[in-house]
Amino acid sequence: MEVNNSAVSVHDLTVAYDVKPVLWDIDLELPKGKLIAIVGPNGAGKTTLIKTMLGLIEPLTGETTFPILKGESTDNKIAYIPQSGSVDWDFPVTVVDVVMMGRYGHLGWLKRPGKKEKQMALETLDKVGMKEYATRQISQLSGGQQQRVFLARALIQEADIYFMDEPFKGVDAQTEKSIVNLLKEIQKEGKTVIAVHHDLQTVAEYFDWVTLIDLKIIASGPVEEVFTQENLRLTYGE
């Protein structure tokens, strides 16, 4: 589907591990200011897709551009929340310190965060319901709590595009709802959220754009147009 105001543009993208294709000939336009779900079966290439968009994986062919950034540096403009299980949590750092890391791109690496940044971090932790854990070691938190801290670090970055890899994994229902409300808040500010999502029951409730993928793009567009039984059958083979 054509998108006039693209946040992310992917052209002719193919990724392989060894000789096995993981993503095949991906062309994709994702619009600005939408909550976008990347949906597909296990092994479909969802995480690989967002990591390749971010430049964390080198594709065999193709490229990803960010038209809304108009050639600006992506350093502060793009935030990434990986799956909590993919992070080494043994690093001895407190929750508030992790969140303040989201400000480093604004400060520059030579300037240390101060009182202003700490206050911003505490306010953002309050938004995700984690302020009371501010002085805890990050390794002492549950997976769902760690996920909320990562969300706070991304929010404090004040990016334009947020990539999230299964942001609701390991969180309880109440936390999930509060995260969705936060995402809808930043959407109102014109931000774009692109999230790998696995729960088909909540796609229409949480998101307004969906990309269905199984090694290649099956369909991508507004939820009410694309999230159909036929497209799900093509994606999941059921």
C-alpha cells in the first residue's frame, strides 16, 4: 500500500543467515504517526526485520531509509526496545541510571547527566509505574518490570520513531494496558511506534496499522483493511 508520509521506507530487502533466507524481497512503507504492529508466525522474520531496519543486521540486498528525518542523524530520533530476554542484566546499574542513559544522545558522551536528567528519569519511571524501584539494581527486577524500565528509557529519549520487540511480553494485563495508553499518548505527539506483536486478539484494539509477514510481506496497511481472515490464513497457513 502506498504511503504519502513515510516514517520508514524499506526497498528490496533480503536477509539470510548462512545460506537460508530469513527475509525475502521486502518492500515496505510505514506511515508517520501510527501505532504499527508487525505480526506473523514464529520464525517469520519479525525481529530480524526491525533489527535490519535499525542497521543492527546487515542485509544481503536492499536498504532502509527514514524519510521523515529528512537526512538528519538518527542518533536521537530513533529509539529501540529489545526483548527483555535478549539483554545481559548482570551489569551492576540502578533502574534510574538505565533510564538516564536515554538522555546521553542529547547530552553528548562527555557530559554526565545531572539533576535535571535525574528528575526527568524519575518522572518517566512514574509514568510506567516503576518510580518506587528507581534505586534497585536492574538485575533484581522481573522480566515485565525490566520491560517497563526499557520503555521509560526509550520515552525519555524523545525520539520520533520507536521500535519495540514484543513490548508486552512478560507483563501482566494491567501493565499491558498502561503501556498501550502511553503509546497512544506519544502517538498524539506525532510519534511513530513499530512493534513486533504476537497476540492476534489485541491487534485491532491496540494498533491502527498492521504488517503481516512470513519471510515476505503478506499484507500491510490500516488494520480495518488488512487484518482479515484471508490475510491471516495466508500468513499462518491455517
